[in-house]
Amino acid sequence: DARVTQTPRHKVTEMGQEVTMRCQPILGHNTVFWYRQTMMQGLELLAYFRNRAPLDDSGMPKDRFSAEMPDATLATLKIQPSEPRDSAVYFCASGLVPLHLAGVDQETQYFGPGTRLLVL
Amino acid sequence: EDQVTQSPEALRLQEGESSSLNCSYTVSGLRGLFWYRQDPGKGPEFLFTLYSAGEEKEKERLKATLTKKESFLHITAPKPEDSATYLCAVQAETSGSRLTFGEGTQLTVNP
């Protein structure tokens, strides 16, 4: 059963600490997305990668957030330093754009279970 | 700027009572409209993608339809297990793979 996995599932930390969230996309998928969900803002795209290259990070606060894909099976989202307003559920999603449809960007996004972050 | 508005915010139905959820959108060239279901404490689960006005898709008790300005998710004879938040999202032709989500409709189906 192919699924997106995320770790940790829950994280409580203190303001100023570094937080790293990890995502394993579905095997074979070439696009990875990071979303944040809050009651106030709903579900917002932070950044996404295609074939490990960042394509859009316009939704991500650049001063404290960073996203990387060290390899095709791992994506990371790091917050340093963390602040109480970063408290949210962070979702990773993955999708596949076949080579013959490159440029169409019409892939279905499959979401992981999320990391629930609380910054005190 | 792409915008998605879902209504109602919350809907309570009795088991077997059919209804519809609405998703109104404003987008500069629609590439696709997506419906997801989200259960508490879980990630959104993909339901449907609609690409052009007039298109319809069905899955069990759910049917999604699309016009040039809105999409409807029709729920026929719902069961308590259909209780969830239903999210609508649009993808614009000029936005790559970016999805813009609505706030969702929280559906409760009472037995």
C-alpha cells in the first residue's frame, strides 16, 4: 500500500528551538509538496519540488524556513528558530508527472498524515 | 489571485438525506479542480479531479460536477461514515502545480 510517510507525527518544542520534519514520498513520485494547515488560514502551500529541484517556495517564510530534498526518497522542512505562530499541522504530499506530460503539471497530490507542531 | 469559497461551512444531515456542497472559484484559467476528504487528525484524501465545464465524476455516494464558476459535490443517501471535512482546490494554468484550497465544508451525518 503506497503512502506518504511523515515523521515525527507530533512535536512540542520551545520558542527558538530548531524543528526538522521529514517526509518520504510515494516511491516513484517525482513531485513533493509541503503544506501548512491552521484554523485561521486553512491549507496553504509552502513549497514544492520536482525531481528534487525547488520549483516554488513563494509561500515559505524565507528567514526561518528551509526545505530540501537530499535524495528522491526524503524531503525535509526545517524551521530555525521556531516561533509560537509556527504552530500548525504540516503536511507533505507527493505526485507523479509523467515525462510525456512534463510542463502540464496536472498530477494528483497524495497527502501524508501530517506533523502536528506546537511551539510554546 | 486565485480564490476558492466553499459553502456551507458546516452541514448536518440525517442518514439518507441527500444534499450538495458548493465550491465557487475565481481563477485565471482553470487547469483542474480537485475534491479531497479530510478526517480529523489525518491528511486530505483525494476524491476527484475535474478539468472542464460539464464534466462529472462519481464514486460510491459522491458525484462531483463542474461549471465555469463553481463545482458541486452531491452526496446521495449519506451514511455516518461520510462525515468528514470536504475540501475543494483549484489549479490555475499559470501556477504550475500549486493548489489553492478552500476552507472546507464540515459534514456530519447522524444515524
